[in-house]
Amino acid sequence: MKPSKLREMSRDDLVLEERELREQLFKLRFQSAAGQVENASRARGVRRDIARIQTILREMELAGNERK
């Protein structure tokens, strides 16, 4: 997911997206342990998307603190 698209989303949408990605990562890890993973590199992409969301949430938090 592109950072520009994520920056357009609201904070609540980002939190919801992060939760969904974490669930997806859990399922991918479970499949990997069972030897049923279809695309091994997908877990890496999901982890990166989670990191992007966390970074943007932190940017929003810092921007809000600077305005006060």
C-alpha cells in the first residue's frame, strides 16, 4: 500500500486497517508453520504495510502535539 494513499485515510481507518493486517499476518504465520503458505513473500509485505501505518499514525500524533 502506498504511503500517499495511507496519508489520505483518517486515523480510525488506519487503526482498522492495521488490525486487519495483523490478523492477516497471524494467518500467514499459521499457514507457514503448517507448510501451507502459498506466497512466502506476502508476510514480508504485510509487515512493511503495518510499519507504514504505524509511522503515519505517529506522524499524525506528533503533528497534533505541535499544534497545541
